[in-house]
Amino acid sequence: MIDAIFTYEFLQNAFAAGIIIGVIAPLLGVFIVVRRLSLIADALSHVTLAGIAGSLYLSQSVAAFAMLNPLFLGIAASVGGSILIERLRSLYKHYEELAIPIILSAGIGFGAIFISLAQGFSNDLFGYLFGSVSAVSREDLFIVLGIAVVVLLFIFLFFKELFVLSFDDEYAKASGLPAKWIHFLFMIVTALVIAGSMRIVGILLVSSLMTIPVAAAMRISKSFKQTIWLSILFGEFSVISGLITAFYFNLAPGGTIVVTSILLLLIVIGYKKVSVSMKKGAVA
């Protein structure tokens, strides 16, 4: 496997992008899960699908779009969806959760229309849906790297504010924090991560990489920072193991990555139950 990575550029791109995504997706996922916004990742991933499908359709119909990387329209659609979610949340102040199914449904609807106009599924679209080891280009890798820089800079600059907003939104507003703007930026950064992760994990599975490693980490962590580090560790293990499995068995990496993360979650849950039972037995 090591020889193949050094030999083939597409494997270098896939593993480098995967390692980056294995850090930023669970890192942002911790804040998403704690703030109970897990379904927003699903909504934005479906909006990204609409952008990708629209780009693939335009590449067939308009010559000017033939050379455009579909990732750019996917990112634009995802960021646009995050802005619309915030607008709808402010419009329906007492029913903020309505914004998520509205945007999710719109993403699926537009995606279905563009897929139909593009005359069904193609290999490119399948790769975007479930990930692909061979489809990650050097340009895709640089885009993922740029998104990672934005995410890490955002977390570094606003970590304390995000921490307060995650656990006590009312206190954050009362203390004078610009909660609305921080949440708005958080949504945009989330949209960027979702769009950037789809080449490896796939549009339909990217939200899993942002939530399942966090779910596993929360079972055994003893602090918020420990949850972050364990989430990243579990995310990296899932991505690397999933990519290796996908390469050897010619499978969609999104599926292997998610299944690996689910197996990790089950192992952690089992370990936690056994350790609790042993402690109870020791006390008795």
C-alpha cells in the first residue's frame, strides 16, 4: 500500500485530502453535535448535491462550464443554503427547526431536476454521492487544503465564543457576544467543510463523518477538549482505514469510512458498558 501511494498521484491526493478531512470534519462536528444542529449537515449536503448536479448539467449544455470544477458550484450552493437556513430561522423565530426540512427538501428537489436534465447518473455524479479514491484531483486537494485553513483559523479565533454559544446561548447573548454573526460564520464554515469533504466521503454520507466520531468520543471523554481530540482520532482512523479498504476491494470510500466509524462507535459503547459493569461489580 505504501508503495502504491508513492507511485500513484491519485492515491496521494486521496489520502492527503482524507487526512485533512479527518481533522476538520470531526473538529467542527463537535460544535455541531453539542449545539444540536446535526440535521443541518444533512440539509446542506443535499443542497450541495443540487449544486454538483447543476454543474454537471451545465457542463453538458454550456461550453463555458465544461472546464469548471463542479466543486465550485457545490461550494456556492452549500454556502447559499447555509445563508437561507439562517434567514428562515430568523423568519420563523418560534419554529426555527422548520428551516432545516425546507432547505433539505429544496436541495433534493433541485438535485432531482438537474439529474434528470443531465440524463441520469454518471460515474462523476456517483463519485460525488459516495466518494471516490481515484477522482480526487490535485485541484480538489488544494481546495480542501484552503477550506482547512479557513476552518482552523475560525476555530482558533472564536473558540471561546463557540464554547459559550454551544453550552449557554442565552448567557452568550446577555454577555454582549455577537452571537448572531458568530453563528452565521459558523454556518458558512460548516457549508465549506461539507462541500470540501464530498470527494472523499460523498455528499450523502459526509454528515456521518461529522457526527459519528463525535458520538463515540462523547461516550468515553471526560472534558470538552478531550472530546475534540478523541473525535479527530476516531475520524482519522475511520478515514484512513476506509480508504485502504476501498482501494483494495474497489468499493466506494464513503461507505467504508462510515461503516468503520459505526464499528468504532459500537466498540466504544461496548467498552463503556463493560467498564461500568466492572466498576459496579468492584463496588459490590
